[in-house]
Amino acid sequence: MLVLDVDGVLTDCRLWLDSNGEWKRFFSIRDGVGIKEIAAAGYKTAIITGSSATDIRARAKSLGFDYFYEGATDKLPSFEKLIQESGIKKEEMAYVGDDIFDIPLIEAVGFGATVPDAVDSVIDVAQYVTKRPGGNGAVREICDFILKYGFYSKT
């Protein structure tokens, strides 16, 4: 299973407020293709994000994520719920995050990755740092990597 954070991973961390008073983000088309490819190859997909926003829900729905958890900066309860609901062991999961809230999940899964513009403490614990930045192909890079090589569990 591929589990993703949103802000800073599926986006470049920038937000803007539209004329209706809703926050909006840019998402990469290439990341979306990678997510669709990994799902087509039989991997389950999930989002665990501290944000709660219409644009994130719409993007997750359009890409067909199997699991979606939003609105908690403490991501461990959502992660535990994901394990329970999916029946997939944490060692069989890859997680991509970029901020301090993601560290527990990066350390818990079989393959923990981050983006080059992540905070230093995340880079220090990740097994893999993408070449591309968040919101600009980083997730596609991870998807291509997993499809080509799988991933070694660190446990």
C-alpha cells in the first residue's frame, strides 16, 4: 500500500484563497498518473492529511484512493485505523510525508520516503528522498520506483 500526506507531498505547500473563501492547492498531473498506475498494478492507496479541504477531497476522489483520512495533525490514530480497516501490515506499506507530523508514520512503515524540500528532521529519518519536489512529480517518482523495484522493508 502507498500512503501519502498531501500538503508538501501531493502539493508544493502553497495555498491561495479563492473568491468563494475556499483554500486551493496545485496538484501535479504526473503524480496523478503515477497513482493511477500503482493502483492498476494492484497496490492499495491511502491519504492521511492534517488538512480538511474540498479540493483535497475532490482530488482524492478523482484518483480513486482506497482510504482517506483528514483533519488530524496527530496521524497515528488514522494510521492505526488504516491498518485495521485494510488488513495490510505496516511493514507492507510505503509512506511519503514532509513535516514533523509525518515522522511517526515514516518510521513505522516498511518504506518511508520524503521530498527534498521537507523539514530536516524528516529527511534525517526517511529511507528515500525524491529528486523531484513535492507537488511537482515527487509522488510519480515514488510510484515509478515501487513499480520498478518494489521496496525493501526496513524491519
